[in-house]
Amino acid sequence: MDVANWLISTVSRALAFGVPLLWGTLGEIYAERAGVVNLGVEGMMILGAFLAFSVTQSTGHPGFGLLCAALVGGIAALFHAFLTVTLRANQYVSGLALSMFGLGLAGLLGRGWEGKPLGNPLPSLSFPGLSQVPVLGPMLFQDQTILTYLGIVLAVLLWLLLFRTRWGVAIRSVGENPATADALGINVALVRYLCVIFGGLLAGIGGGYLSVAYRPSWTEGMTAGMGWIVIALTIFAAWDPLQAIWGAFFFGALYHLSYRLQAFLAPELLKLMPYLFAIVVLAISGLGGRRRRGRAPGALGLPYVRGER
Amino acid sequence: MVGSAQKGPAPTARPTLVSLRHITKRFPGVLANDQVDFEVRPGEVHALLGENGAGKTTLMNILYGLYRPDAGEIWVKGKKVEIRSPRDAITLGVGMVHQHFKLVLPHTVAENVALGLKGTPFFAPARAVAQRIRELSERYGLPVDPERRVWELSAGEQQRVEILKALIRGAEVLILDEPTSVLTPQEAQELFKVLLRMKEEGHGIIFISHKLDEVLSVADRITVMRRGKVVGTVSARETSKEELARMMVGREVVFRLTKAACKPGEEALLVQDLYARNDRGLLALKGVSFGICRGEILGIAGIAGNGQRELVEVLTGLRRAERGKVLLLGRDVTNRSPRFLSDLGCAHVPEERIRMGIVPGLSVEENLILKKHHRPPFCRWLFLEPRAIRAFAQRAVEEYAIMTPSLRTPAKLLSGGNIQRLILARELSGRPAVVVAAHPTYGLDVGATEQIRQLLLRQREEGAAVLLVSEDLEEIMELSDRIAVMFRGEIMGIVPAGEATLEELGLMMAGEKRVGAKG
Amino acid sequence: MRRLGPFLLEPRLSPPRSVVFGVSILAVVVALLAAAPVFLGYGLSPWQAYAKIGRGIFGSWPSFSEVLRRATPLILCGVGLTLAFRAQFWNIGAEGQLLAGAVAATGVALFLPVPEGLRLPLMFLFGFLAGAIWGLIPAFLRVKLGVNDVISTLMMNYVMGYIVEWLVHGPWKGPTMRGFAYTDAFPLSARLSYLPGTRVHWLTLFLGVVLAAAVAFLLARTRLGYEIRVVGQNPDAGRYAGINFAVVLSLVMIISGGLAGLAGVGEVAGIHWRLRSPAQVSMNYGYTAIIVAWLARGSPVASIFTALLFGLIFAAGDYMKTTLGLPFQITGVFNGLMLFFLIGFDILMFWRVRIAQREKVWTSQIGS
């Protein structure tokens, strides 16, 4: 029965740890589908984590804290959108700047909040009937907050939006071939702004989840590179919201195992596993040939300038 | 071209659909449109004729809302309008088929049509438009499958999607920018029939072209532009090819280049049963064989996307051949590196001159030694030799008449014609044995075109074997000694240029094998 | 051309150097202004704070020498990054490459039985090699498997960070260090000497300046440099010209990673005399070097000066911490802001501003 228990808790914790990755990845998928890489996910997540924590601590409302986290992520993303879409700045550099800025600012503002446990974290949901189901109950329906399920539902909805609606056609076209979308009267800049900001909102919530639900506490640099994993996951998921679910929970499991396996390996070496795996996973998908994998959006990373010389 | 679409009665009595008045548009250093007037009436095909760079496309991009004019007025159906974006143009009933199609290749036909289309449902928009696509294809004779992905379609089919896109948006005026450049002569005839049907339904069509024959055969009226200005508007029935050419170029035009008789020497390039795949992994060359002798130009005709690009890339070492052999001066060079081939004397004038032929930010002199930078006299051991580079560049700029402010000017600041001269100066210096030239005059003005054709002929006279890939049939027929036609990765036949007729080449371009053809 | 109020904006393709310089200075100044609210938040007048910092740092040689000390690793990493960026390889991994150099140097310092006189040269050699290998892996992954360079180099930073953590907590933890996560202190023969009265390990600084000049020469006057510039500006033209991208990229990353590795050697042999936790060894030098290289616009020599600027910012951070009681994280905020403004203002360089409807052309440093 030990193995079963082990498996149950691993799955349950993988879900819990995968949540911030899932939210972040869903957001990044939308930004990149519209043609904008945002390497600022790490910065947006840490700002979200800080704001969610400080607001929740001050007001006692984790929901309000998460809302503020989403807003700060969105505002940070707005800067990125302005720089890359309006000013046509290099998307990589702008995103890196955003990450540096976010990490610095959250570290600066968060000094006074360091190390205090959160009085009123986001509660876990209870499913009186479902959680009693053997194996599956504790695996999937215990100790999860609403963000776990909301994230999965959101992924499905975002998939539908992207591939089955008019907006989705517009978003994908803007990312593939902005000149064409422009010629048909799609406002390329608007679509890109909205997608990047939406990505920021989700990244902010992903960060907020860490500090008001998963930990729940605030430490400087608590995202510990999750934002970069999100960038890798976006590629790994082939820019597909449904595949992001599996990817996020797979990496959630890796993070969890890096705590669970400490009996066998030094904790520092376990902690580097997710980062090493991110490289390995991308390398393996490279091995399979890029034909089989999803292709990156055609105009990813390129600023759009209307034909004006 | 040769066929003739019937012409309706000159529709002078009807009101104009679109009227452009005194349009002026300036780009840095260029007056692209200077006080241009242009109009189109319902039920007419009004051709806009001019050489590359005359300002035709700029004018139409203004009408379609992609550029804003610096001065001038646009009137649509008797009302003065302002067109700020393509969306405005579409609302006013103006549609445009760009020369380079504006399609999202990974998406389906239906998704491309649904993009930005008003009145489609929020959910499953593609399914909703598929039905309307089928109706319209039926009505105008534009067969296309709404479920297919656009990248799977041929250029002709993609053009149909573009036309359908405009029609479904209720375009009353349809702008077609160089529509026949991607079609076989026969496909062009099909397109003309579609235009006729649209004319009958009261659409106005603006037909942009630089080809005299097709303009004469399809248009009702013809407006000729030169250097941003309108030279004049004439009725197609009352003009002649010679008059149009004179208006277009501004002087009498000789339609034949003088060319010495071909004196073929030893075989410099031999290709045997070549197979290669394209970027998508599909077979793009299926058993191509031919040979070119020194002092000979072999023209490769065909619609773009039938393996020409892959052929050029295999010959220059940029793509792997799966099977078959390439012999350069009798030596097996199959799948050798680009540097090896270039060192052996295989010059390459690339198809996309800015994307591949130059390094935009490097100076003119540095661009002139690309490919030769690793060899003496430009490089000794590991170090560059600035003095040798400068001396070579100085000579090349003079000999090839490259107009550049200085040798240190970044190449990206040169005009298209000068960039091409730079590339030719680099490739043709050092007496190459084989010159592979892909679309060498594409998009250049008449002066530069003529000069570059002369340069290729001179190479031939100096004993180089020239492979000329071009979509411009006239160019192929003028320059080549023999013409090979490619279709779906195969050579349909090789004919001596003197015996080739447009019809025969057209049939081969459409996939009909020449019986008993042998190069 | 575009109209904006009374101004006409005219695009230009290649801005003159004076404009590039002017716009860069403007970005730095605006970033300083934008950081002002932080001081206000701590109840300080930003103007007085800047003045105080200026006086504090430029007031005496020992305090000014801190700028040089901080700039040393930034020069080495920054020069390496200019080279990588010239080849269009997004080496975000200087941080990890620096740490790799530090690890190798520590290994040589503590565990390799070599003659005393050879110890330092070998530390530099192995430090270079370790950084080079750590840089080569992402290059290989990109060329062979198409792995995105930004992600792989970033991930490699985390991997190396945790390896250092592991070493200092585990196998290399100094027996004499009790509770601290340090290695033992280096023997004297493995320590770099200082400029008198300072903590500037002059040998590393000297190496940085010399190598900056060497890399500049490499780019301008050698075949490899030419090929780097071709490949970086137009990879298709590089292929067309028969340049082997894999070889060029490998050489670039050997140099780029190697230089960062040297910076790591300098930090452990010059400052700490031991390996300790990664945040203490590096203080984000590898990330800051990205801004150093970006501000230098790909010029190795210019990155000496931009590195000095960021050395100044770091020294100011130290000063603010000790004298004004402000947290060091301010430097992170400031660095982010600086990078934002730098790229945001780039667009100014590509537009020439004229006043509409007048003969006279108005030009100025900014955005002219």
C-alpha cells in the first residue's frame, strides 16, 4: 500500500505544483500565438506573488490578493507590449528587462514581508463525496484550491477560443502573418496588446498562487525560475493550451519529486532537475524532427511594420 | 497574351466606381506617385501598365488603405472618402489581390476567408463560410476546396482563394496586382474568363501589369505610368503594343537583344537523375537530368514552386540531393559544400537577393568579398587584408557601375538594381565556369534589367555555362540557347530556344510532356 | 515620413554614431530620473541621494576603486556577450558560465597538486575551459537539435547555480568552516594580489581590458570575425557564402563562455578566496553583463566603458546599503529600468525629426 500512497501524494502534489506553471504557460501561449515572446514571465510571476501576498495579508481576502496579482501582471505586460508592439523593441531584451525589473522591485518592496506566514491563505476546496472515492479521491480532490480546477477548465476554454472561434482565427493569423491580418482589417497592434496583457494577467495569478495558496508565505525570489520553465513549456506544449495541461503537471511532478527524493540524492542536485529536464525535453522534441512537433507561429518575435517604407 | 477575352462595349456612360484624383505619395528619396489621376467604371477592366517601380503598386496600396497619400482625393461612387486602413477599403467595396498573396499558409482556405469577415458567427466561423465559398466558386468558376490547408495549394489555387476572399467581402472593385506572374499561359486564360464573368456582373477590375500582350488582350482601357506619373490613358482597341511600350519606357523599345550565335564548348555542368526533398520533406526533384556546355545558356522555365528553387540549391550546395549526380567540369561534386563548389568555379546569383545575397549591415566592400573572404588575396592565414579588399572593391564598383556613396556604405542603403550589380560583380569576377542565376532581373527597372541581361550574355561569350531560372518567359526566350521546362520536380522537355513557341512552353509548364523531347 | 504635430518624422536606416551615443546617454539619464520615486519612498530626496552617492564614490580613491572591482567581472562577461550577440546567439548564460569558471578555479586551487607558481595560471586556464564548455553545450543544442538558445542558456544558469550550492554544502564544504556553506580558504598561491589600498584584483581587470581589445581586433580584422558578422546579420547569406555556422558558433561560444569563466576565476581568487553560494560569488554579474553588452551596441571596446558604468551602479548600491540604509535590490530595479529605456529609446535613432514646413532643418543629439 506504500507505493499506492506514494503515488497518490505524488499526483496530488504534482497537480498543486503544476498550477502556477499551467497558468503562466496558458498566458504565454496566447502572447506567442499573437507573435510576441514575453521573457518577462518570471518578473510578472514574482510581482504577482508579492502583491497577492501583501494584499492578502493586509486585507484578509486571498481572492482580492489574486485579483491584484493579476492586475500587476497585466500592467507589467502592458509595458512589454508597449515596448515591443508600439516601439518595436527587441522582444527578448524587453522581456529580460521586465524580469530583472520585476525581481528587483519585488525584492525591494518585499523586504518587510519576508518570512511571515500568511494568516489567511486561499482555502482548499472540499468535495465531500468525491474525496471519499478510493485512490482517485485523495489524488484529485483533496488539498486542491480552486485554481487547480479553474486552470484546467481555462485551458479547455482557451483551446476552444483559439481553434474554434472568430477571435481565435484572428489571434493565430496575427501571429502567423500579421500583414495578411492587417490587410483584412484586423487591428494587429490591438490583438497583440490584448494577448500580451492577457498573458500577464495569467502569469500574475500563477505567481499569486505560489504565495497565497501553495506556500503560503513570501520569500524573495520564490518563483525560482518557474517563469523560465514556462517559456520552455510553451514550446514543449507546441503552443496548444490542451497540451499545456500535461506539460505543466509533468513539471509539477518534477518539482515535487525534487523534495520527495531527498533521501536518495542531495537536495541541491534534486532541485536542478526541472531545469535540466526543460533542456532535455526541448532537445528530445528537437530529435524527433521539427516536422512532427508543432511549429512556432510564423511571425513569432518579429515586430510588425505596415508596408510603409 | 495570345488569347482574347471578349470586350464589352466601352462603358463610358456609366458612373465611375472609384476615382483617384491628384494622388501624391512620397517615400524617402522617391516620389512614388506624382499627381496621379485614375478611375475605374463598373463592368470594365482598367489596366494599370508600367515597369517595375513606376508607382502602380503604391497607387493601389493607397486605394486599399495600406498607405496614406500625402496629397490628393479618393472618390468612391460619387462620394469623397478617406481610406485609413484596408478595413475602410473593404467596407467601401474595394478588394485587392496582392502580388505576394496575403494568406496564412498553415490555416485552411475557409479560415483564411473567415479572417476578419463581418457577419461570421463567433463559434465555428470556418464552417459557416465554407458554404458561401462553394457557392461563389460555382458562380465564378473558381474551384477550390474550403477544407484544404493553403500551403498545400498551387499558386493558381491560392490566387483563387484571394479572389474569393475579395468577392465574399462584396468587392465591387477588384485590384489584381501582377496576377499572371504565378500562372501558366493557360491558367492565365482561365483567369481572364473569370474576370469576364465578373465584368458581366458589374464589377470594376483594376489589372496591374508590366506585360504588354496580356494587357492588350484583357483590358478595356489602359493607363500607363512612368516614374510615378500617368503618361496617358488609352482604349485597348485603339492602341498598339509599340505605342504602349513607348509610353511605358519613354523611348522606342527594341524587342530583341543582340546575341551572338551559340558556340557551345565542353560540357561544364552535368546533372544526372537528381532527386531532392523540399523543406516540408516532400520530393521536389524527381529525376532531373540535363547538361550545359561552356558558352551556352540553359533557361529553366516553369511556374514557381515546381522544384526550381530546390534545383538551384542542390547545384550550389545548399540542399542535399537524395539520389543522382552533379558533375562540375567532369568532377563529381554531388552534395559537396557551398564553399567547395564556389571555390571550384560555380557562381550563384540567388533568388532572394536581399535575404540571401547580401549582408545588409556590412559595407559594400565587405559584401563584395563574401564567399572569397577566406582565400588570398583577401585573407592570409587568419587575418583579413584590408588593402587587397579595398583595391578589389574599387575595381568592381567601377567595372560594374555600382552606384554607392562610398565603399564603406552599408549595402542595405543601395537600391535594388545596385544590390544586384553588387552581387553580379562578386559572383562573376574570377571567371566562373558555371553561373547559376535565379530570377536575376526580378523586380528591377528596365535599365538595370537590360544591363544584367547583357552581363549574363557576356559570361556566355566568355565561355561560362549559364543556368538561368526565371518565371519571365520573355526573358527566358530572349536569353537562352535551350529551354527546359520544369513541372512538379520533373523536366517536361528541353527545346532549342529558336524552335520554342509560347503555346508549347505553356503546355509543358502545365505538365504536358514533350513527346520525344531530348536536350 | 510621418507628421506629428509640428514635426515631421523621417525614417533613417543607419544612424550616425553621435546619435547612437546621445540616445544611449539619454536613456541612462531618464532611467536615473525614473528611479527617483524609489528614493522618495524611503524618505530621501533623490537629488540629494544622487549627490551624496556621487560624493561618496568619487570622493576617495579606495571608494572609487570599488567601481573598478565591480566592473572587472562585468567587462569580461560583457565583452564575451558582445561577441555572442554579434553572432545572434542569445547567450543569457554568462551567469552560469561565470560560476563554472569559479568552480574550476576552486578545484585547481584546493585539490590539484601543482607547483605553487603554476597554480594561478592553471586556475585561469581551467576557469576559461569550464566556462567555454558550459557555453558550448547550448551552442551544440541549438545547432544539432534546434533548442532555443535563450531557454537553454538560462536553464544552464540554474543548473550550475545548484551545482555550486551542492558543492559548498556537500563534497567541497570546508571541514574548518563549521556551519557555513563555504569551501576552505584558498592557499596564498591561489590568491590574486590587489592594487595597493584597494580590493581591485588588477590582473583580472588587466585581462579584461586586453581581451576586449583582442576581441575588437578579432571582429574587425580576422576571417573569423568577418564570418561572425556575416552569420550574425544574415544567417542565410552565411550559408550561401559557405560559412559553417556550427563551427563559427562553437568558436564564439568558447570565447564568450570562456571570458565569463575568467570572470568567475577572478571573483573567487581575487575577492572571496573560496567558493561560496552562487548569489555571493556573482551578484548577478552575468545578467547585468547583458545590459553592458546591449548598451555597448555590440562593441567590445565600448563595453569596457559600459561595464564601468554598471560597476558604478553596483558600487552605488553598496554605498546606499551601508551609508543610506537602502536595500541593494535597488540596483536590480535600476538595471531593469535602464534596459527598458535603452530599448525603448532605440526607435529615436531611426527617425530624423524635422520641423514641418520650414527650410531649416532642426537637429539635435536626441532623436535628431
